[in-house]
Amino acid sequence: MREADAAIAGRLVEVVSRGRLRAVYRYRVRRVYKSGPGIRRGGIVSVHSMGSSAACGLPRREGRSYGLLLSRHAGRWSSGLCGLLRRHKCAS
């Protein structure tokens, strides 16, 4: 977590494909472990990643909660399978 720019637990609410290889994963932030620009509890954060887990992209199961380590590059958040902590259980 020390190397991450931010760390959250969030519920995946939407996956928006950006071409064949990339996608934007939108999470409702349930808990903030390490804050960063635009990250606040209850807010939505967009995380850029590859479009499939075969290419180290994030899981695409909407409605599930995950713990994520995030990196910030060029003003946007990104992550991948290596930044996935585990399926995270959050209280509704």
C-alpha cells in the first residue's frame, strides 16, 4: 500500500469499454484506506484498466465489492489484477 497513490474498497457499478483492449471501471467508494484527488467515501471513482482479466484487467462483475490499490497517471486513476487486494465485504 505504501507504493500505491490511493487505496479503496468499492462496489463496481459499471464497466465502460474503450475499444477492444481497454475499459473504465466505475466504483462507488465504500471505504478509503489511502486518499487521493477525487476520492471520497460515497463518491464514484473511474479506474482505467485493460478490458479483460486475461490481459490483467480488473474483474467485471458489477455489484461486487473489491479492495483496490490505485495509481495516478496523467490525471486519471488506473489499476489491474496486481492492484486487486481481494473481494472486499462492505456493509451496505
